[in-house]
Amino acid sequence: MAPRIPLPGREDLDAAQREVWDRVVSGPRGQVIGPLRAAIHNAELAGRWSALGEALRFNTSLPKHLSELAICVTGRRWSSQVEWFVHARVAAESGIAPTVLDAIRDGRAPEFNDAQEGVVYDFARELQADGRVSDATYAAAREAFGVKGVVELTALIGYYTMVSMTLNAHGIPLPDGEPDPLTAPSRGLFDLPERGR
């Protein structure tokens, strides 16, 4: 898919946009990628977007593999090719089992050996399927991660929903030559009944 908007390089930007670009490149991302390629059209939006994304991806109380699992469930909900391409790899590198990622990609309920992964999956799946979370799932997440953790998890899922929609709406492409990793769209994962605990 060709992008629907221009995706400027640093040389195409005005001073305010270049300042944001340089801040992103010198931060934990190391490059302007994904939705920031669209957001950079508005320097203030891009700066605030980047700060929120860095806080949620790199500075929460949640372990990295759990954050990445929540991001993958969210990316799959919106069949966001770029989101899945980036974060399924990071999730695997962080310790999420390939069988779990394969199941999510294919719209099947994964089997977890780690109870906390199951809690994150349930929370993210329910929130994406229904726009809310059952009392039982919320209680499990609060018990597992505390108030701070469940607030962070909710914000992470909301942020990556915005990311996925932005990538999809503007046709932000995968790196050259990469095939789409997802069959689009798959709702099966979000039509599943609640997992038994």
C-alpha cells in the first residue's frame, strides 16, 4: 500500500518539526518511525505524541514482555500491519512464546504458561472487543499489577489503539519489500468467549 500522505525526511521539515525529529532520534526510539511519520506534520502533536509513547512503552511498572503482549493484542485488533511487524518481533525477543504470538496473529485463543501474560491478554482483548473490562478481569489485573499497573496497562492499550488507527488511516508502509504479516481483518480473537481462569 502506498502512503496516503507525504512522509517527509528531516530535510523537508521546518525548524519546529526538526526540533521534534532530533529529540525523537536522540531518545529511546532512535529514529522517526511509524505514526510519528504522520504526526510530524504538526510539530506540537508529534512532540506530545512522542513523549506519551516513550512514557508508556519505556517507563511503566509493567515488565517489557507484558507491555509488548498488550501492544500485540491491540495491533491485531486493528489489523495494523506495521504495528504487528514491529511489536511481534519485540514481544518474541522479550520472551513471549511464538505459539502465543501465532495464535493471536491467527485469531485463536492462546494458551499461556505465565499467569500474568494471561491476565494482560484477557484485559487487552476484552477492552478491545467491548470497550470495557469485566469485573473479574479488572480484579485479576489489579491484583497482579496494582492500581498503578492497571492504569498504565489501560493507557498503553488506548495509546496503541491510536497508533494502529493512525498507521492504518494514512497507509504508513512496512519497510521496503516486507510482506504483510497479518491477514486482514481478523475479528475472531475478539469474538471469543472469556478464557476460564
